[in-house]
Amino acid sequence: MNLSEIFFQAISLIGGLSFFLYGMHIMGEGLTKISGGRLERILERLTDSRLKAVLLGAGVTAVIQSSSATTVTVVGFVNSGIMKLSQAIGIIMGANIGTTLTSWLLSLTGIESQNFFIRLLKPSSFTPVLALVGIILIMRGGQDKRRDVGAIFIGFSVLMFGMETMSGAVKPLAEVPEFTGMLTMFSNPILGMLAGALLTAIIQSSSASIGILQALCATGSVTYATAIPIIMGQNIGTCVTAILSSVGAGKNAKRAALVHLYFNVIGTFVFILAFYGLNMILHFAFMEVPANAAGIAVIHSLFNIGATILLLPFANGLERLATLTVQESEEEKLSEFARLDVRFLETPALALEQCRHSVNEMARLAQENVTTALESVLDFHRNKRKQVKETEEKINRYEQELTEYLHKISMQNILPENSDDCNMLLYCIRDFERMSDHACNIADESAKIAKSGAIWPKKTKKELKGYAAEIQNIVSVTVDAFVQRDTDGARAIEAMEEKIDELNKKVKKQNLKRAKKEKCSPEIGIFMNELSIYFERVADHCENVAISMLGQTDNEDGEEEED
């Protein structure tokens, strides 16, 4: 081959590689969207046994076609305290097994047969049909899930087209001595491992680097002696993504990333020692045989399954090793907002679920604050007021952090139902924060009453006690309905709010009568009037939460409030 031919073959190779990587990206993105964060939420919940965690990690990775995505998600779970490091180890091991599915799919490109049914298994036979179906699904529009399925089909077709293009581009290079000589150089285990690790680290996908290696097999110049060290290095290189994701994270997140690294490094070291040790004795004949795509898939699978079987009994040892590497003088305290991890933004549905957990915590704090404030009305204590103020500061932080995180989620490519949930949470966050504001107002009024030394008339005290009980009840029902996603509970709130409106009118009327008849002091009359305003506003915000839950987020407060 002359330089001109080599140049154009190189251009074709680059084009094929570009299609390959883009197709993998599109397919992975479509698979992630179609899962809607459900797979990640399963990871969060079903890790009570190590074997189950391994199977789960393998299954999830096989579906979303990315061990990096699975591992990064797990690092996020560990960082936010959702998952213990011990639970994460099995999933990380399983992710390595799950990623081997891609290599088996890519091995289909090597099918050679004249049999009609066997030829149908070759990607070049069925991917055009998949591409056509994908285009039809996308162009028809309608449901987002249908378009996502179409994107998966298109992505897979582009991926396989890129694979075929790469294989076709490298085949003629078998006649170039310089090229074959370079490949032969990688039969040195150390150089081969370094090359595999570097390639995977650059493209941050072991599946993609395995695919490139499978494409190179088309030259017939890649022997198993060359392929095996490269595959070993690729398994180490894939750890880079998890390590990068742990930068700036907590100590446990760093430990999870290190477990991934140690698993692959130790597994590779043991495999290399055992394999090359046996090779020195037995002199494996297949080492100089040209490798094919199926053979690469077999080696990749055997290594990852074998490493998992070997190291799973020593999972506690891996945990201790990671803990010794990243030490701490005292137990790291998790932030209240640890769940709002930026790693989850890659999966908006999962990020939204974690955000909801934090909004639930905020709602409970708002309920607690209202209850404490109501208790201080008739039984004032300075500590109660202080407690209300401290909780209010915490709730304000929740509002700020949650609002910022939800805006980040909304900027992602999210499904319409996720967008609706995002808006609903934003509305509810505002209302919970306003409830807490009014709790502060109630506590302040209670302090004024206590300071004035005013005496509550028995009837006024009884009315106020009943009114406070109704407010406490509607807040309790609202928060329970929100946390439990109980729409029936939300529907009951409107009637409760109307009852409170009527009660408010009655209390104000009675208060006015007593003031005219001078049956209560002017101070009590003023305080009672102010308290009834704040009570009613708390109930209004409860109704707003219910309306938001029921999908009527365009509702307006109906009140302009000034602090």
C-alpha cells in the first residue's frame, strides 16, 4: 500500500470510530431515558446480600450498556449515605460482568456463513431494518418513550455500522509491515496493558475500547498474545471514570472508586501471574493464533467472571484496603443535602427521586416548626421560640439548596412527566418554607403576649386552643399526604381549609364582641387578630400543596404577604 491509500484508510478508520462512539452514546442515552431512573432506584434498594448485589450490578449494566454509568451512580449513592460501602462492592463487581454483553453483541460482526438463518444474525443483515424502524418511531412523534426506543434502534445501528466500517478500514492495513509490527509490540504484557489502559482512560468506556480491539482483529495481525494484555489493561483503564467522579466527594465515595480500581488491578495481577505462569510451563499453542471478535468476547467475559468469583469472598478485605488508603481521624458527618449529588444529574429521574426525599425532610421540619410555634402560644417558653428560629434557618437552607438542584435537573434533557414533578416540587418547597415563616410569626406574637403580661379570658383561650388544634391537624394531613404521595389525602385538604376559614371568621367575630363588651384586654384582642391571620395563611399554604400535588400548579397564592 502506498501513502495515499494508507491516508484514506486512516480517514475511513476515524470515520468508523466516530460512528461507533456516537452510536454507543445514542444507544446508552436512549436506554437510560427508557429506564427512567428505575434501574438506579432498584440499585438503591436491593443490595441486602452480596450475591444479589453482584447479579443486580450485572443486570443493570447489561441493560444500560455502561459499567462506568453504574459505577459512577454507586459512587454517588455511597457519597450521599444512601448506600454503605460494603453494599456497593457487589454492584461494582457485577458491573464488570454486565459490560461484557457489549463485546458479545459486537462479536456478531464476525459471523461468516452462507446459511440464510445464520446470515440473519450478522448485524449488517438486520441493523438496516432496525434503523428503518427507529426512524419511523422518531418521525411519528407522539410518546417520548416511543422516540427513545427509536433512538436506541438508531444508536445500535450506527454503532454496528461504525464497527463494520472500522473493520473494513483496518483489513488492508494487514499488508503494511509497520502497522503489523506495531501490533506485535503489544504482545509484551506490560506494553499491552499500558496501551489498553491508556485507550480506555481516554475514551472512558471499556466497551468502546473492546470494540476497537475487536475491529482490529479484522487485520488478522492481532494474535491472542497481543489481545490478552490489552484486554487486561482495558479493565484497569475503565476505573478512571469512577475515580474522576469521586474527586471533591466524601471519603466513602473515594473508597468506592478505589474498590473498583483495586478489584481490577488485583484481578488483572492474579490473572497475569496465573496465565503467563502456566504458559511458561504448557506453552499455549493458541497464543500466536490470530484473534477474532468472538475470542475477544470470551477472554473479556472469562476474566471478569473469574475475577468476581475469586475476589467476592474477599470483599471485606477490599473494603478494609480502601478504608486504609483513605483514612479519617473521626467519622465523617454527612450533610443534610448529601442526596443532592451532581452525579445523579446524568439520570434526571433518579436525581428527582433523591430531591423528593430531601423535600420530604423539609416538609417534616416545617410541620415540626408549626407544632412548636402553636405550643408556645398558650405555654410560652423562650427555648421554644429559639427552636423555631433555628429550624427556620435550616428550612431556608433546604429551600435554597433544593431550588438550585431542581433548576439543574430542569436544565437536563428530561421527560415531560419529570418536568411536571420538578415544577410541583418547586411549588411545594415554596409553600413549606412559607409555613415555617408563619410559624416564626406565631412564635414572635407569643413572645409579645408573654411579655405584655396579658391574661387570656377562659373562652378566648378555649377557642384559640381549638383553632390551634385544627391548624396542627391540617398541617399533619398535608405533610403525610405529600410524603406518602396520597392524592386522596390531598383532596381532603380543601374541605379542611374551608372549615378553618369559617372558624377564622367565627373567632374574629367573637373577638370583636368581647372587645366591645370589654371582656378582654386590647392587647389580647390585637394578638388574637394577628394570630388568626397567621393561622389562616398556614392553612392556605396547606391547600396550595394539595393543589400542586393534584396537578394544578398554575394556582396563585391569592395573597400578597409581607414579612
